[in-house]
Amino acid sequence: MTDEELEKLFERSENKLEGEINDLHRHFERTENKLEGKIDDLHHHFDVVAERFDTKFDLLAEGVLNVDEKMDRNHAAIREEMRQGFSDTHDLIKYAYNLARPKR
């Protein structure tokens, strides 16, 4: 093989290799663009899910506050019923004591 033939062979190989490298670059660019699109979709989906959780947590917190307020009201009502019951019992004891005491 002559020097000229060898040089042409190297040149063809170099051109072919450059073409393959360019094809790889284009393939990587397409893949990168697809990945960027998927990443954007994933970010959007995450934002939607996070917003749903925020809404559900807000509703849960509101529900807990409502239950807490209801328990406070029930607690106050029970305490009032107990006070009234104790007062009625004291009045009954006083009445019974006065009935049992001899009158002068």
C-alpha cells in the first residue's frame, strides 16, 4: 500500500469517525431534550401532588380544630352539669339535715 493510498484510507476513516461522532452528539442532544421534557413533567406532577397534600393537610388541621373546639364545649357543659349536680346534692343534704333536726 502506497503512502497516498494509506493517507486516503486514514482520511476516509477519519471522515467516517467524525460522522459517527456527530451522530452520537445528535443522539445525545435528542436524549437530553427528552429527559428535560420528562423532568419538567415530573416537576409539574410533584407540584400538583404537593398542592393536593397541602389542601388535605389544611382540611385535616381544620377538622382537628373543630374537634378540639367541640371537646372544649362538651367539657364546659359536663363541668356545668357536675356543678349543678353537686349543688342539687348539697341542697338535698341541707334539706334532709333540716328535716332531721328537732324544731325548737
